[in-house]
Amino acid sequence: MKINNILFNIITLLIAIITICFGIYEYYREESFRVDILQAKLQLNNFHYADGKVNPNIRLTVIDTLGNVISDTQETDVNKMGNHLQREEIQSTLNHGSGYAIKRVSKTNGEKYFYSATKIGDKIIRSSVPYSAPLTVTLKRDYTFLYYTLGILILIALVFYFRYQLISNERDKQRIKHQLTENVAHELKTPAATIEGYLETLISNPSLPKATQSEFIERCYAQSRRMSSLLQDMSMLSRLNADDSKKEPFIYQNAEIDISKIIYQIVDELKNQFDERRINIQIDIPSQLPFKGDPSLIYSLFANIFNNTLSYATNATYFNISEQTNNDTYIFTLSDNGPGVPIQHQMLIFERFYRIDKGRSRRLGGTGLGLAIVKNIALKYGGSVESSTTYGGGLTLKVSLKKNA
């Protein structure tokens, strides 16, 4: 894979270098090409003049091989024109049979001309056109090739960018998988070691008092429940993050459900625990909130928020649940007046295994996945989840769900 990436980068870089070199070559060649076209036209005019065909729009000068001017179509007194032997276009014509000079100032009238000379027999015939605005346009480079070159370079840059993004995403996925594996192993290690320790003690000391044996067995059971919860939460997250392109993706229910009914069901199930902690549940939602989705996912979303409140909203006196409908979206606000979450942690509490107080979370038996499940379920149904500080202190979660996501 690494070798393929290196080969791809080398080949793409070579294409980019060739494209840049081609662009530079064409940039300088373009002006030469334009000059060659004009030179060819004026050379043809020189031959036409030698055949007796005169173009009144082009100045023509006849010069002998010693540089003396014989005649000029715009100057009657050729003696004023001086000897032309050292002129650039004349020297080139004497050596090569033809030559030209661009934007040279005429010593006769002070104007700039494009000169093109041709040796025909023992004479040199030279055509001259003023270096005016029309001629400037004629000789101006056509930058179309530069646009093509730039387009190719942009395309190469985009290929590099998207390939880099794909590689980065793949690396991120591998990194996340690696971190997840490490986190799961770490989370399972503690309860597994605890269970092993208690069982080893029980096996090694069969004469332990019954009360102690019962206590150890209960602790083993509690740790096994913790492991079971962790595995269930991991299974839930795997289902939510399953790739739909797989041959056999997990099939979700898409039933007509009532979110209000699910919330009241959770309240009934957990009311005793809230009462034990002296937390008053206040519900302000419509009697019916029709929704199309998987009832187990919606149940899990709200149950995890309720359980998070029970676990971490210590000394809270209330837990409020309200709902507002915005077009096709339900927006639920769930808040308590517990100790809350520091602002620097509020964006991180939805990450897997993220804990503010790791020791306390483990003592409470939390898996560190509850709010991550809440986030993933909300995203699945076209919504979102965000946290903030409750007015006066505490934690507020705002969950949005689209009715027909």
C-alpha cells in the first residue's frame, strides 16, 4: 500500500512538472508563433512587390546589398534615410536570406515599426508596418493554453487533495478502531480482574463464612452486569455505525411510534430511583408525539439521558423534560440542577468512553458510552444533540429528531 502511494505521488508529480514545463514553453513560443505568422505575411508581400504587385497599405523599401536605400514608398528623398547596412533585419537578411525586427524606431520619421526583409536577387525588399494598437493585438499572446495548463494543475491538486482526504479518513478510521479496541479492552479488564480475584478467593478458601461468600458472589454478579452493559452498549454503537453498503446491514424497524408514550414508560420504570434521590421529574410535552422509527433506538436515547441524570446529577432537586416542534423536527430539552459539566468538557461528553471523573464513573458502574449512543441515534434520525449549562447550575441537553428522517 505504501509503495503504491509513493508510485502514485511520483507519477502525479511528474505529470505536474511536465504540465508546468509545457505551459512555460507555450508561453514563450506563443509570441514567436504570432511573429512568425506576421513575418510570413510580410515576406509574401515582399515577393508580390518583386512581381510588380504593390500593397498601398504597407510601406516598402528597396535596399541594395551595401545598405543603400534605392526607393521607399513613403519617402521621396531616399538620401535622407542613410545607410541601412547595420540594421538588424538587413544583417539577418544578408546572412540568412530573410530577417525581421520588432518595435524598432524608424530614424526617418521616429515611428515604431515591424520590419520584414527578404533578399531577392541582388536587392533587399523590406516591408514595414507601424507598431500600432491593431498590430499589438495581432502579436498579443493567446493565453488559452495557460487556462488549460492551470485547469490541469488544479485537477492534479484536487486529485492530491481528495486522495489525501481518503488516506486521512482511512487512517482516522484505523486510529479510532485502535483506540476503541484499547478502550474496550481497558474497560473489560477491570471487571474481569475483579471477578477473577473474588472467584480465586472463594476457590482457595472454601471455609470462608457464608456471609463473606455471599458478598463476594454479589460483587461478581455486579461486575458481570457491568460487563454485560458495556457489551450491549458496544453492540448498539456498532449497529448505529454499521455501513449500509454492506451486504447484510442491520435492519431497523420503521414503525409508527409515539415518543410521548416511550418517555412516560421510562419515567414509570425509573420513578422509584428518582424518588430515592429526591429528584422531582417535571414533564412538559404534548400527550402525543407521533414518530416513524425504531422504538428500541428511541427508548435507548431517552433512557440513557435519564440514567445519566441518575448517575451524575448528584444533589439535584429537579429534572425537566420539555418539547418544542419546529416544522418537521421535534426539539427536546432535558435539564437538571445538579453539579453540571464544566464548559471545557461539554463538547466532549458525547465521545465514546469520555469521562470527566473516571474513578467516579467506574464506581457508579457507567460504561462511558451512554451519551455517545444518544448522539449517534440523534444523528441517525437527522437531528443533533448539544449540551449547555442550566441557568443557575446543572446540565441541559437539547436533542432534535426529524419526524420522517
